[in-house]
Amino acid sequence: MSDEVAASFTIRRYQYRIRRIRTWPDFAAQARRRMFERGVWGVRVKKTVGFSAIERAVTIAGLGPAMLVGCAVHEDSLMAAYLPAPSYSVAMPFPSAVKPPRRAYQPAPQPLVSALGDITRNFDGVVGVAVESIDGNWIATSGAPNRPMPQQSVSKLWVTMTLLDQVDQGQIRLDDPLTITRADFTLFHQPVAALVKGDQGYTSTVGEISRRAMQMSDNTCNDKLLRLVGGPQAVRAFIAKNQLGRIAFGPGERLLQAGTAGLEWRPEYAFGNAFAVARSRLSPSVRQAAYEAYVKDPPDGAAAASIAGALARLKRGELLSPASTQWLLATMGAARTGHARVRASVPAGWSYGHKTGTGQDYGRRTAGFNDVGILTAPDGRSYAVAVMIGDTSRPPRERQLLMQAVGAAVVSMHGFN
């Protein structure tokens, strides 16, 4: 049975089951029911096809049985914000391989395994840690390393890799001109907005805009590049083609952040504090429902183990050409964000190229507080590190210290490995 036929069979089976269901216990489930009934279910079906019944049960069990009050408010518009472009439909073939290539890993160094376990065991929050030896053949994990967690700006990695893959194919050049105008503005961190003057906008090169997205975590630059490479579908195709594992890609900053807050995106949110004002006017029940739905099933969710594996393959030169690989590693090495996270534990003589990600706050909780990168020792041996905090109410300083402890554990282990 072909993948496309199998997917159609699965869709019909789920449509039949849905007609028999009277109630759904939570916000996300109600939204998915409406998505199936309206025929807007391409991306969800693709996600379901990739997991066995046991895997789905384990995943759902790990997310927790939260029951929310007032969850039905705006549920359809919220979930609509997370959907991919309408052109991404079930008529397209589904990727048959969504798991990373099998590696016969050896046992990780026990001191590192024990140290990572101690670091995450008493942390009050959902956290996944993965450290893969790029030169060896082992991976050490702790917490919930296989649970997809909100990536936030970590997802800029996959946009940049997709861009560089198209550069390797001759479709785009890094020195191509690219103009950003006020119509491109997103929200939150977008320092490039200060460079946009009048109707002429700001013109630079694809390479420079990409550096801004990666090193400064500029959301507007990232969304501009996302449109350049072909939208979320192109990034998802790159992830699937390279079998990167449990790494999802959302709909872009505008729709992702609006949906996480419980809003529908409006162009005026890109200017001033309009987004913050609109979010503050929402009822607490809507804000909580949107936040809970996002952290339970983030459309940009990724597992720490999968991210570490992807970074290891990047460093080994398995994803991009040598020139593009070197360009990306150098760009990550000059990142200007997250100096108090893993980087703060990196001693002299070591290097750390990375990408951070930070989500929205709801009360004292934060949906996504992350740092992923490649840690290289003076002798040239390196490690792919992924620390993903999916949801926590612990103060930012405690989150940073957890990340520093992970980096310190890797450095300490290196001397005895």
C-alpha cells in the first residue's frame, strides 16, 4: 500500500470514528474534531500516520490530563492560526520516512548520564536534555528527551538550513538582494525594524538577513526568509527529507505567537505595543486555554534528542554542502543571544555555536526556554547539546543555571572520556 493510499485510508477511518464521538475532554481535542469535520486536517493526519497506536498513547499520557474552564471560547480561530497554508493538503504525498537514520549507539559515559539525571531530577518543570558525541557514537539524555517541546526561536535553525539547502541546489544565492518593508514586520524581537525607512524599506543580502535571524534572533528577518524559501511547507519538506525525527515546524512567527496568546493575527499587531494591549484585554480563561493548548501540543514542538541528532549530523556534514555547513556553524558561533545560558559555562579554549529560543509568559510560566548548539573542546572533539524547557514557573535565573550545569557536566566529562 502506498503512503498516499495509506494516508487516505487512515483519514477515512478517523472521520468514521469522529462521527461517533459525542464529547472531547479538552480544548485541543475539540479543535481537532472541528478540523476533521471541515476537511482541514492535512498536517494532523501526517503527524498521526507517523506514530503507532502505542506511541500515540504514550505521548498523550505524557502530556497530562488537564481540564480547562471556558476552553471553547475562540477555539476555532485559535487553531486556525496554527494551520499551514491551504495549499498544503491531503492530496499531496506524505513523506514515508519521519524517523532519523538508525545509529547503533554505544552506552554513554555513566558519569555524564548520572550528572544529567541529577540536574533535571529536581527541576520543577518539563525539561528534556540530550548530549550527542559528534566524534564518538553515543547520546546521553535526561528528563523527557523524546517529548516535543515548544521550540520558539530554535526553529530558526530549520529555516536557515532550508535556505542553505536551496543555496546548494543553486536556487538562491547568499548575495542575492532582499528588501524588508514595514509590511514584513512581525512582533516581539525585530531589531531590523529600526533600519526600515519610509516606503523604500531596508535592502541587504540574503546572507546578511539570515545572519540577523540566527545571531540576533530577529523574527521579521526569519519570517522574510521563510517566505523566500517557500513557506512552512518547504521547511517541513527539508526536515522530512533528511529524516530529522521529532521536529515539527509551525506556521511562522505571526500566526504562532498570536495563536499562543489566544488571538487571531492582525497586521496592526506588528507595530508598537498593539499586540500586548490586545492580549491584555483577553479574558483569563481564553489566555489560559490558549497557553495550555500550546504547551501540550506545540505546532513547533521538537524533542531534545532529535535536535541534538540533527546538530550532530550538521557538524558531520551530512545535511548541507561543506561551504554551507561551515557558513552556518560560523554564524551560530557568533550568536549574540543567551550569554547566561549554556555559554556561561563554556571555559576558555572551548567554543559554543548555538541558537536560543524563548516563548511567551503566562503568569510566572514560560512556554519554551531553550538553548541548543555545538560545544567544541580545544582538542577539536565536539558535542551536540540540546536543553529544552517546555513549561516551567521557575525563575529565569534557575533555568539559566540548569543550562549552565549541563554545559559544565559535558566539559567535566570530556577530560575523562
